[in-house]
Amino acid sequence: MNSPLHIALAGNPNSGKTTLFNYLTGARQHVGNYPGVTVDKKEGNFTHQDTTIRVIDLPGTYSLTAYSVEELVARDYLVNEKPDVVVDVVDASNLERNLYLTCQFIELGIPLVIALNMVDVAKKRGITIDTKKLGTLLGVPVVPIIARSGQGVDQLFDTVITTGKQIEHSTTLLRYGPDIDEALREIVPQIVTGNLLTDTYPARWTGLKILEDDEQILDKARAADSELTTKLIERSKTLTHHLQSTVDAFPEAVIADHRYGFIKSILRQRVVSRVFDADRLYTSDKIDKVVTNRVIGPLIMAAILFGLYSFTFNFSTFLVDWLGSLFDILSASVDNTLPNGPIKSMIISGVIDGVGGVLGFVPIIMFMFFGIAVLEDSGYLARVAFMMDRIFHFFGLHGSSVMPFIVSGGIAGGCAVPGVMATRTLRSPKERMATLLTVPFMNCGAKLPVLTLIIGAFFSSHQARYMFLATVAAWIVALLAAKFLRMTVLKGESTPFVMELPPYRFPTMRGLAIHTWERTWQYIKKAGTVILGISILLWAMMTYPGLPDTDTARFAAMRQEISSSQQIDKDRQIQKVNGREAEARLRNSMAGRIGIALESVSRYAGFDWRTNIALVGGFAAKEVIVSTLGTAYSLGEVSADNTSSLKDRLARDPHWNPVVGLAVLAFIMFYAPCFVTIVAIANEAGSWKWAVFSMVFNTFFALILSIAIYQIGMFLGLG
């Protein structure tokens, strides 16, 4: 076989780039993060014509200008890793917009092949593209494909392999008007002579970036040769002053205009022909007139969300019950096999009841992620962001804040850490701060098992309804908190929001399966690593130092007395004594003492000491709440029936009732974010001050809300 070929997939968001990546790699891919950022790094391998091809799916971006973390990641990867070929995935139905990124690849002088995707969509819109002529005019190969079905993909990678073997690659020189071109003619020779970043970037491209006032390139240039860089910046300032006084524009705007002019000049050379009228309303536009309507749109959004929860709970229940039975059998097997002692207790209470309680929710997580993947891949989530912009603006947030909210769990099942990181795209510092402080209010995937547990225990006949209401409550509280912050510590004007809506598409089962499995596996992996470690630690805190010898002797005497008596149900009475001893042991443990100490405050919200133990563990990770409750109610089980599920144990416990359930639900939804999210907030805010503020503010608010729910509910006699 030939040596591996290293390629990078690049393109605009919604161009079908990830669809092509999934088609090529399938299960032979893995997801990580680029160093220093939380942007997904997807890698995979496949074989074509006996050539092993390593493919990187770069983050979707509209340009290579250093305005966002995605743009920086894509640009740095192309420059530093130098892939053999870059495959630019272009949406054939939006050719002019997509070719803007293509122009920047050409300027960068990298080996390029254009994958003209979604030619079927373009054809339905009456658009025909002369791919051969387009490739000739751009100076790079152009191959039409349909990534969803794989049509044209073999031909694409025939071309990629041929391009990768070429030593010389043709380049197309773009012109930017007399003023920009004259400045480039002056500074490019100086860059070449001074070897300014020439080992990394083409000299003309470096010159363009200096004229565009690109901060990253300017910082690198100053570090390499501050004297020459200062001289080049002065020439850039002269150009800027001239353009401002003559055409009232900055160099970067003039450069962008000429790129679009270059694109239009190509498309007008009979590259694109239209059968239908350009003003024709396409299917996506017709659908959007309904689903994004000011009145009907939000109702449709609510119905879809409720349908997602109904689908999740209706179809996952039997799998959840089956997994619960499996863990019960496993627990009974260990109980019958191992002798009594710390090892047996740790395995049953710390591992099986702890981690098993978290893993028992895998079917719900899987079905939820599948539903969200359908909404994402179809293009509907972009409509949600578009509709929410009007509401966000009223609460002092930017429309781009919608996606961090959704990523954090706005439709349940996300994660606050990437949600916090996603706020980097916001230009306004105050809008960004308000967003990253409120995204932890969303119902992330870690909270989902806890919400499902409590809703299943006390509101089992209306699970979808209560999960829907929990989602609505999370949005309302987050927006009210944002409004409060924007009116107090983060005062300032809201900035406008511009967004492009991708066309609707039918998701592929392959793509849905990959997206669902990726997220579900992340959940399983976390349960088997982080949650396992914390569960064992908390088991130790709930086990030691144990009971004093006097108390142990007292319970032993009680058992002896029952054994010597004439009672009929001796075994059951002994089990009750064992349960009371287990509860006493738990109360005397380190964790029990902490939980009891907190009861002086938590009792006003209806939380008992065992619930307090779980909530303290939730500061580390929210999934730990389920595992800790499982361990606490296993170690401290008073009932003789110790094989029932945690949900049943909570439902029959005298300290719990529907009002307590609602109060606990509210507290878990809104109290301090998990430790990893706190670190992310500190990093993004540049100060631990805001991270501490998030912990204190969220916990105080959650406690007040829980107390109000409990006190009002008990006053009305709903408990």
C-alpha cells in the first residue's frame, strides 16, 4: 500500500462537510479537542485505491480571518500541519457565499480540491453549474458530489489522490484594486527580503493580513522582527488613511469587496445558469414562513420539544426497566457470592448502586440525543436560534447567545462547559459575560438522570409534561437572571444579530447513528471513570468511621433478643434492625455528619440529611447526585426490601413527597455548576471572581426558590 495521505475537510457551516466526513469514516473516527480550546477535533481513516487516507474534519467557518476561535483553529491547522490536500466542501445551492472561503484558500496557496456538494438541491432549485469551467477559472479541480448518498465521492478522491501526488500546484492571483495592489507591491518584497514569517506563510498572504490588521499575524510578525513590522504597519496606516478619506472604507472591507467581485466575475462567465426565476420561493423558504412565524413558530417549537420528550420517555421505559433488573441481578449475585465486609459493601453500594444508577439512564440519554440529532441535522435548531433572538434581545443578550444556551442543554442533554466556551464568538464583553454566567442554568446531560429520577418517582404518569416544564423553567430563569445582570453589574446596550438559515435536509440514519453514539459514549465513559471515582470516594465518606463499639453491641443485642424470642417473623424483624443499624452507621459517617449539619438550613426546603449528602457531591458532577442517593439509600436502607429501585425507595421514603420532589428538582436545576464548568467560567472570564460569583449567586437563588416551593406547597397541603 502507498504511504498515508493526509487531507483536511474544510467549508462553511451547513455545507455538508460533516456529512461527507461521516460517510467516509463511519465508525473509524474519534473526537477530541484542539489543544487549548473546546472546538471539536474529528479525525478518521479510510482507504481508497489502496491508499490509506487520514482525514481531519475542520470546524465550519465562513472565512480564515481571525475573528473567532473556529477561524483561528482552521487557519492554524492548515498552516502548521500542512495537509497534503484540502477538500473545500462547497454548497452548490449557495455558490457565491461559499466561494468566499475558497478565495482565501487560494490566497493561502494550499493544495486544493473543491467538492461541489448538494448538486441535487441546486438542481431542484433550477441551478446548473459548469464544474469544468468553474475549475478552469479558479485554477483548482472541481468535482460534483452528493455527500448524503455518496454520489461522486469516488471520483472526488481519485482527484484528491492525483492532486496529493503533484509536486507543483497552480496558483490564481487575486487583484484588490490599485490602492491595495500598490501597497502589496511595496511590502511583499520587504517581507521576502526580511524573511518575515516566510517559513510559515506565503509572503503575499502575510502582506494581506498586515493590511487587514490581523491581530494574530501582527503579534507573530512583531515577535519575529519588530522593526520591520513597525515599518509595514506604518505603510498599512497610510493606506487606511487614504481609503478612509477617498472611499470611506477600511482595507479589510475593500479586500472583501474585491474577493466577492472576483467570484461574481467568474459566475457571470456562464458558469451558473438558472432555469427558474431567481426570486422563486424554495421549499425551505416556504416552510420557514410557517415555522418561524412570530405567532405560530413558538407554538410549533413547543410542540416539537414536547414531542421529543414524549418520544424519549415512551420508547425508553422498557430499556430502563430492563437495565434496572440487570443491575438488581448483579447486586444479588455479588451479595450471595462475597462475604460480608468493606469490599462487598463498596462493590454493591459504591459501584453497583452508585454507578449502576447513573448507567441505568443510558437508554433515556440515547433516545434524547437521537431526537436532538434529528433536529440538528435537519436544520431546525438554527430556526430555534433565529426565533429566540427577539426574546434574547429583550433580556439584554445577543442572538448568538442562543447557541451557547442550546449547547449547554437548552433542549436537555448538552453540557455547560462547551456552552461556556461557545460564548467566545460574542463580540460584546458584557453580553458575553452575561451569557457565560447564565448558560449553567440549562438542563445539561448531567442533570438529565437526576430530573428523570425525581420525575419518575413522583410524577410518573406525566413524565414528558414535567420534563417539558423543567426545560421552559430553565429558559425563563436563565433569561431573568441575564436581565438582572444586564441591569446591574453588566449594564450596556445590546448589539444586533445577523444569521443565515441553512436549507432543510432529511437526516441520514448513518449520520444520526454516529452523532447519537458519540454523545452516548461520552456519557458512558464519564460514568465509568469520573463518576466511578467520586462514587467510591463518597462511599468511603458514607461508611467511615462507622459506629462506636457500644452502638454496634446494642444492635447485636437487639438481634440476639429477637432470635431468642417466640416471634413468627424473626427474619423480617432482624432485617429491620439491620436497616436501623445501617442508617445509624450512615448518620455517624463523615458524609452523614455533613448532611445533618446542613439540615439546620436545608430543612426549610424539605431536604433531609441524605439528600444533603447527594447535593454536596453534586458540586463535583451532577450525575453524582444519582449515584450518591443510590449509595445513601442502600447503606441506610431501613425497609426489609433492599432490592427495589432507587426511584421506588424515594417514593416510599417518609421524608419525600411530591412537594419535596419539586423543591429538590428546582435546587438541582439552578444551584452551583459542576467543578469543571466553574473552571471553564474562570478561564473564559479571565478571573476566578466571576467563577465564585456564579457558585454563590446560583446556589443562593436555588435555595431561596426551593424554600419558596416547599413552604408554599406544604401550606397548600400538596405534600
